[in-house]
Amino acid sequence: MEKIFGDRGDGGYLPEYYPPINAFILKLFLYTFGNTVENARILSLIFGSGSLVIIYFLSKCFLNTKNSFIVTLLVSLNLFLIWQSSEIRPHSFVVFFSLLNILLFIKLLDKNFSITLTYLSYILSSILILSAWPFTLIIFFGKIIYLIQDFIVNKKKNIFINITIFSSLIIYILLNIDYLLYHLARDEHYTKLYLGFFYSYHFRSFFGSIFLGGIFLSLFAIMILTNLKNLFLINNKNNLILIIILSSYFLTIIYSIIGASVISPKYVIFILPLIILWIVIQTVESKIKYKNHLLLLLIFFSIINLVINFFNNPIDRPPTKKLLKIVANSKTNKIYTHESLVFNNFVKSHKIFKKNNLEIGRVSNLTLKDKNFWFLCLNNPRFAVGDNNFQDEKKCDFFNKKNNYLLKKEIKVIDYILRQYEKN
């Protein structure tokens, strides 16, 4: 069990807490196409691109073809989704299957489908997203609230749909009982509930800048205030999208107060396309005289924001490939580190590493035969400490304190120190 849920093989544990299904899918993909960092990112890109197809068909449930393309375009221009589609994380996978699950749920409500195929597809997608990301329980909470409202307002019982939802939840629990027992007892997460959340609501992160986030948040707030009556007294598919969005904020705030803080935009990334969709729906259905101009402005601002901030990822990748090129162009192909086995495996998985037959090991395995080698030190990495002016970590001075090693070259870049040594 430990190897499935976090044992990294060197006496420590990975603090990711991601369900194992993500690792299994990634492993299968890499086994088929080659175990490299670049290929791992391709898998995220595939699901990120596929999400655009799903959001188009989901939009078609509410809008005409032209406006569905507008929603798809705005989602495709979203910086946060673009950044996440280039990461080796399950977020693009979660967005894809979350949107698909909501689309299938709407098809169930409309009943214009092949009953057996759609129900089976819905159950499968439900189990997949829950197994990949337990926070998607929020989606099911939103659906249940919608079905309750549908019963109160429209007197629709939707008995079979309710049975299907609860069946999916039971199957998920049975299949993931070990994971749930192993990790849900944790009392801390990476992000804390902070005051600024209550006036930004992730919109700054979701849209890549204060300016664009402020525009979308203002529109979202205005449209909620002008649709409060419809939200409580009228039940339609538009409400489903908004209920899921509001449920995500409500449940994450409550859980952060009574349990472990989960205030991170990545945890609820699946609502970002829904926010864009709902804003466009409300704009199209509004009585605003220049609503088409407003949509064009949103597209224009999104393009400008993309151009200006594309390379301003808050936590960019460490320049590992850049340093590996330096090593590859030298006459020394041996690298030693003070880091974990996980880090060394990450370095080894780069194409440039394999193409140039480089070698990597921990300093504890340094032998007398190693006359020339590179020392790679992870130095105050941004993913751990953010932007900073800290002094170099002491572990990076390991060979400087040894008189029998001569420093030949030093390269300091953000996140790393790379030094070349020669044994006296």
C-alpha cells in the first residue's frame, strides 16, 4: 500500500496525495510512447486540448453554434488552463472528465440519448473523475442540489438519475476505500484560508492577471445579483452550472474551516470553464444592448492578457533542460546530487539526458574512480519557497569544504547551482 500511496523508494514519502489512478494512467502512456518528461507533458496537453472539444458540445446545450465557439475560444485563451496543460499533473485530465460528466448528466436530463450507453458512460466518467480527484465530489453535490430544486419547483422526481448518482458514489467508495482511509485523515494542505480569497475568489489566478480576473469577477458578481430571483424560483439547466460553481466555493470554505485548508485554484480547476460558460450564457440571454460588443471585448482582453503574461507563470519550471545541455556539451557526463531518488529519476527522464548517455547518482555513491563530475544542487527552489533572496543552501557547499576537489566551473541559475569538479 505504501508504494501505491506515496512511498518514493528512498525512505521518504511524496507529499502529493494524488490518487493512484493518475500515476497508473501516466505510467501506461509512458510505457507505450517512451518514459520521458516531454512525453508526460504531451499526455496533459492531449487532455487539455480534448477539454476544448467537450466545452464546445457542453456549450451547445445552452447556446447556438456561434456563441458556443465564443465560449470555446475564451477557454482556449485562458492562461491558467494553458499553464496546467503543460504540467505533469492530473488537472487537465480532471477538467476533461469533469466537463464530460456534466455533459452526460445534461443528456440524462434531456433524455434524448441511447439510454444504456449514456448511463454506462455517465457512471464510468463519474468513477473516473472521483478516483482521479476527490474534490470533484463538489460536482455531485451541485447536481444533487439541482435535482432537489427540480423536484421542489417543477415536481420532477428524476428517480433513476438519483439512483445512478448514488450508485456511482458507492462504486467509487468501494474501489477507493484504501486511498480514502490512507489520506483523508490528513489535517493540513499546502494552502491556507486567507483574507484576500474573499475578494478575489481565485479569479486572479484563474485568469492570469489582476486586470482580466477583475473583469470576469465583476461580470460574474453582477450577473449573480441580477439573477438571484431565477436562481431560487426557476429551475433550468443554467442553474445547474451556477450551482456547481457556487458549491465549489461553499464546500471548500467550509472544509477549510472545519478540516484542512484547501483554498487553492488547482483544487477546483474544473469550475473555471464553467465560469466562462455561465458568463457567456448570461450575457447572451441578457437585455444588454451591446452584448455582442461585450463578448468581443472579453476575447480581445483575453488575447492581450495571453500575449503579455504567457511567460509569467507564477511558478515556472526549473531550468533543468538548460543545465543538462551544458553537461551534455562538456566532456564530463557524470552528475551527482544531494537530492532524493525521485528528483534524480526526474532528471534522468529528460530526452537530452538519455540521448547523450548522461549518468546521475547521489553523492553518497561517489567513487574513487570519479575524477571529473558535475554537482547539481537544488537551491531554494521556487516551488518550495517562492521568489526569494535567501542565501545558498548549505548542502550546495558540500564539495567546497573538501580540499581534494578542485572547482573548475560554477553556473548559478534560478532554482539550481551547477558546479564542475576535478579530483586533485
